[in-house]
Amino acid sequence: KQEVTQIPAALSVPEGENLVLNCSFTDSAIYNLQWFRQDPGKGLTSLLLIQSSQREQTSGRLNASLDKSSGRSTLYIAASQPGDSATYLCAVVHTSGTYKYIFGTGTRLKVLA
Amino acid sequence: DTGVSQNPRHKITKRGQNVTFRCDPISEHNRLYWYRQTLGQGPEFLTYFQNEAQLEKSRLLSDRFSAERPKGSFSTLEIQRTEQGDSAMYLCASSPRPGTPGKLSTDTQYFGPGTRLTVL
């Protein structure tokens, strides 16, 4: 059974810091991995999608890496801003079946002005 | 595309009552998912539709839960005899058929804003 873990559970940093969020998964037979952002009481917004054959993806100040063999992904946020405050979720899709997401428990990020 | 919509956004009900939620996916998305998210946790998969066919149901979906997607368009999720443990955010997501041309990725699911259920 696939299990997804995110560390840390919560993080508070001053504005301008670079930070790394971690995601680990137990079954390396994944189709893709995706990072989402969730604001309080809201739905999910997709940030970055990494296919199983890819090593990383970048969008603006965000960079996500994938090491499938070790079951790890990291989300790097450069020059953090108060607007980055949210919960960040990683999710994996297995190679077979219905392409449902298996989510981690998330990292709650607070960027202080 | 106008995005995935869900109604109602909030529902407060008393224990034992029945509730029904609606999800309208992005137009022509043939795949539709329901997830449940409790406080402090990531979303958990409930069920999946491809067109009108319900192809997978999680063990989380007890006998009190039923989902439909008539005609392969909107979907409803009904909870009968609600319990306090049903209090959660119910999220709907849709995804296009693989190979569908357009700006939206076929490898990602697009989420609605969710329906927040509180059972008193």
C-alpha cells in the first residue's frame, strides 16, 4: 500500500528565506508526482507536475525534484514571500488503475513579513 | 473553461439527516473523482467515475455513501444518516481523457473549491 509522508508538518520562516519541503513515498511504481497548494478552507491549486521519467520541474520561484528510486521529492521555494503562506501537499499517482491521487498530510507554511 | 464547481459550499446538518452534494466538472472532462479531507490531513480518495461508470470505490465509502454521475456530466454524492465523523471537506476533481487536445494537462486533476460539511 502506497504511503506518502511530508516533513516538516509545519514551518515558519522570515520573508526572503529559501526553503525546502520534503515528500517521501513507499512504492516507487508511480506514474507521476504533483505538488499542490491549499489555502485555508479552499480547494487545491496545482503547482508542479513531475512525470516518472523526469527529474525536476521549475515554475518561477518553485523547483520540484523527483528521485523515484529512493522514493523522495523536494519542493524548493526561493525568496519566500508572505503570499506563499499556505499548506503544501504532494500527491502520487500509481502506474496502474484509475490515476487517483495518494496525498501526503501536507506542510503548513507561514512566511512572516 | 470555467473550472470545477461544487454546491453547496457549506452544509450544516444534524446527525441522522441525509445530505447531497453536487459537482459540475470542467466541460467534456470524462474523469471525475471525489475526495474527503479532514482537518489537518491530506485528501483521501473516495470514488472515481469514467463517464457515467463508477469504476472504483474506496473502503472509506461505507453503505451510507452513494455517488452517481448520470449521463457522464455532473455528479452527486449523498450521505445518508449522517454521523459526526462525516464532518469534513468533500472535494471533487475532474480530468480530461488522455490525448485530449487543449491547454489543460491530461495528467492532472482540476479541483473544485469543496463542500464543507459539519454534522452537529
